[in-house]
Amino acid sequence: MLLTADYHTHTPYSHGKNTVLENATAAKAKGLKEIGITDHGFNHILFGLKRKKLGDLRAEISEAEKLTGVKVLMGMESNIISSKGETDMKTEDLKFFDIYLCGIHEVLKFKKLSDFYHIFMRNYSAYKFASKPSEKVISNTTKIYIETIKNNPIDILTHINYKCFCNLKEVAKCCADYGTYIEINTKKRHVSAEELNSMAETGVRFVIDSDAHSADRVGDTKIAEEILKDADIPLDRIDNIDGRLPKFRFAEFKAKNL
């Protein structure tokens, strides 16, 4: 299994250690055709990408692409900020980006106090203090994920079930219906082989991403390989390995609407 592209990497525009060029250079050394620069979304209180820096980021991406020959996509790992499925990627932001990732994160500016409670506090309390999350927490988080996928042209759902709890199969069904990929993240062990098998039954497709916060981890596949060794997923269900590249939903959305 050889990775063709790594769509989830961070730089100092959020809290990555290495520059866009250094990440792209590392991608080239690993033989990757594409890389995504996907810093944390605008509403991340500590490490969020700043809108005023988007022009600078685009300039660095263009320069890195020119110098390395690797396709460098400008993206963002956006945050779910409301129970209605809203993210911190506003409609007016879409034109600046090439790829759209999204997940549930901590330390955010949520839309309402109730959103902070339902998205973060209930999940974090279950993660921190409960041996098993309640059905109510699972049902609520599942609905939030589904509303988010339906209402936004998200390419990749990042590290699903990490410090949050949902019905993975129901979320995967929605992803399959709308053309959103499920990420197998190699920085965090967020799903088991059995859970991957369950999601795969829905027809959803996957990508492997490093979630690299330093250039030395760009293109890393170790955790994914360990999980997949125990899973029953055919490798042709993973669209960024062995020379394949995904067909992303956001690119089609932009072509039709922007």
C-alpha cells in the first residue's frame, strides 16, 4: 500500500511546526502527488486560521507547488460550531479554498452556549468520566454529524469518534449518500478494525491522512496499516493509495455554484 496523497497537514498558520514548503518537500520525498494544507478552522480559539492571512497562505502554497512539483491544495480543517450542522467555514470563505475538511474539536467559539454544551461538554464528559457514553449522547452527536454533512460540501470528515461518540454506521451512510470521505487518521487511534468494517458496509469510501503537525510525519500510514491488517476492507475502497486520487465533492460544488 503506497500513499498517493496526504490531505490533512498543519503549518504555523495554526499550530503545525513546519512551513507549507517544508510539508510539500516532505510530500515529494515520499513520492506523493498531492498534499492538503488544512490548518484549524477560524473558530478555534487557540490555533485557528486567520482570515486576514488567507492571501499569505495562498502565496506560500503557490510557491511550494512551483518549487516541488507537488499539487498543493489550500484547505481548512473546519469545526462544527452548532447543533444545526453549521461550521466556521462561511459561504463567503468558500472561494478561497480547494478542499474542505471538517471535524469535532475542543476549545472553540461555538455559535451558542447550548451548542457548546451539546457538541463539546456532553461528549467530553463521556470521554473523560464515563466508561460508556449514553444513548442520548450518541444519538445527539450522530444527528449533528449528519446535519453537517447534509448542509456543507465537505470532502473529508476528520478523526470521527475521537473524544466524541456517534453511531458510526449512520454517519457513514450519510457520507456515502453525499460523497463525503471518512478519514482514517494516522495521528489518533479513533476507530477500530471492527468499526471500519461496519462503516464500509454502507458503501462509504475512505482516505488515509497523517494529520501531520510536523513535516516528518507527512505521508505517515503506520496506524492505518495496523488497523487495516485486522479489518476486511478491500484496499480499492481507499481512494488516495496506489496511484488513485479521490473525486472530491467540494470541487464539484465550486464548479457549479461559485
